[in-house]
Amino acid sequence: MPESLLGDGLTIEATMPLAWTPGPPVDDLTLARLNADNHQLLVADSTLDEVRVHEALKDESPALVHELQRLDYKLNILLRLTADLAMRQNGLPPPRLVRFSSRGLEWVGDDAPAPGSAGVLMLYVNPSLPQPLRLPAIVSDASHNQVCAARLQFTGLSESVVELIEKMIFRHHRRLVAGARLSPNRQT
């Protein structure tokens, strides 16, 4: 994949549900709404991902900290149940092998859109949040080496959304590194 599309930074390579809706480039009002929705989803994702005791609770009693952790656990269960119900009701698009950065995405699949087409990519980044990122994009390339693939370049993302996507990718990478260190099959 050309580095000019994904950039020099970290990328995520994973299997995620995604859907492509072809259409004309989005207008400014729709773009503002998509950026606001994406921002809200990425902030929610980061709060689910980061488990830490807030600095304000450092000096609180252990009983209070324990109670807040218990409530957090219950809220996480409720969120998971709600997400499962929403997924059963609405379903998810099929998962695809993707590699993406804050600039673009590549996916492998028989239904790759044609180069030059515009539309909105819906990417489900967290199974606990059955709401997708909605990323306006243009297909820059498709199908290479007899493999159906699409390379999409994101368009019109706000700086805050780009920054939050980069942070999400960093957290993903950090989890992979931590998992590799803790793996019992690790060769030293």
C-alpha cells in the first residue's frame, strides 16, 4: 500500500465490520454533523478503553474507590447488553480485513468500490459501541495483484477527529505490545 495514503504513523490492521455507501461528496452541513458524531463516538471509545483511577480520587477512601469501580463494572455490563441488543436488532455489516490510519483505509473484499468513486465508509471500531464511524472518503485505488481491495482516502475530517483516531490507533498498538509482553508463548 502506498505510504502517501496512510502516512508514516501507526496503523491498525484488524478485522472489523464495515459498509460503503456510494454517493456524491458530502455537503458542509452533513460533514459538520459527521465530524460531531465521529468525535462523540471516539471520545466514548476512549473512555471505555482507559481504565484508571482519576487523580481526584487518589486521596479518597478505598471504600469509595471500590464502590466507584463496582458501579463502573455494572455500567460496562449494561453497555455491553445494550450493544448486543442493538446489534441483534440492526445487524452489522460483514467484517473485513482492514488496515487504516487517520488518513485512509484499505480493505480486502469482493465488493470493493470503483476507483474515483466517493461515498461514506461506516466502520465499526468497538463491539461495545454498535455505532460506526462515518468517514467521508474517495476511492483512490482498487484491486491489485488479482485481489479485490479498495484504498480509500478520508476527506473533510476535522482536526479533532483526526487526533482522536490517531489516539485510538495508538491505544490499539499499545494493547498489542502489552499483550505480546504478557504472552506465555513468548520466546526470549
